[in-house]
Amino acid sequence: MNRFFDIPSDLQHDWLGLIGLHLREALLPVLGGLLLALPLAQLCVRLRWLYPPVLWVTTVLYAIPSLAFFVVLIDYTGQTELTVMIPLTIYSLVVLVPAIVDGVRSVPQETLAAATAMGFGPVRRYLQVQLPIAVPAIIAGLRVATVSSISLVSVGMLIGNQGALGNLLHDAQIYNRPELAWNSVLTSAALAVLADALLVVVRILLTPWMPSATRAGKSKATGTVVRTEPAVPALEDAAR
């Protein structure tokens, strides 16, 4: 067990240090992708003709192998974390943009009309009505993007010590220590599971108006279907 956590000194980090580095290199690109995707998705909602080319460009960029991205960027950003995080940020857009667009488009027209009648401008309507109702779809996209980013960080080992836990795979071969490979795989998987679970909790906290599993089906006492309309509480909260 001691050898499992005995990290070679060439990595310049202990086990917890590698976890912190891995999370930083994985989560910052997802946050950056979200900040880019929010206004881009709103443009796609308002200008419907823009959505197909945006989706096409993000899909083409996602199809570029991460190693090829690194090779292109390394002349400009060197063997740094930035070389790893830029491709991961771009990759997240292929998931986040469609998730936000679909979530915003799911807002009933009656709700938008009511918000407009209450004096909401386009920006306020987007931030206080459309986005809150689209939270489940956005969180679903974030879950996919986050898990994908956590797994892809390990590819950074190909450009030096920028792969965080992925560097353990490289050292496992150099030092003939398979336990380091198990450490990398199991720790990365645990981080992905924990991050996904945390996002589920965030979704539950941000959407108290969504029915729980026990309320979504038929009530045992009455046999009736229990439903909750998300647009009503979201609009009421925005008006306060």
C-alpha cells in the first residue's frame, strides 16, 4: 500500500498535489467553456441560422485529436498547463452549447410573453427566466463535459509534466511499477464520480421546483399524477 502512494520525485508533487493539479487542469477548462457557451448559445437561440454552423465548427474542433492540438499550441504556449487547458475548453463547447440551446428553447412561449409583459428586457429575461428553467439541461451538459475533461487531462503527460495523474502512467512504465498505473486509473475514476455526484447535488439545490422521484409518479394515496410546472416558480422568483 505504501508503494501505491509513493510518488516518484521527478513529478515534483505528492499524491494530493497531483489530485489538486488534475482538478485544476480539468475544471478550469469546463468553467471557461461554460462562460463561452452561455453568450454563444443565446446568440444561437436568437439567430437560428447561426446554430448549425456553430455546432459544425465545435464538432470539427472536437474531432481534432488532443495530441495534434498540443503540437500546434506548444510553439505558442510551451509545455505549460495552458497547452492542456485550451483544447479541453474547446472540447467542452461541443457538449455545453447544444445543452444550453436546448434548455433555453424548452422555455414555454407563454412564460417568455409573461416576462416581457412584466417589463423584462432580453438580458434580464435570459438571466432570470430562461437560464433558471434551463438549469437541468445545462447541468446535464456540465456533467458530461466535466467527466470528459477529467479523463482527458491525463493526455497532457505527452508534453511533459502537465498530465497530473496521467504522469503516473508514464512513470509506471519507466520504473516498472504497475501500482502507479492503478493509482492513476482509480484516482481519476474516483474524481470523475465525485464531480458528477456534486453536480447532481447542485442541480437539486438549484431546481427545488423539480419533482422528486417519489412525487413524479402517481401518488399512492390518491392515484393521481403529481406534476410541477417549472416556469411558474422561476418567473415568480425573477419578479421578486
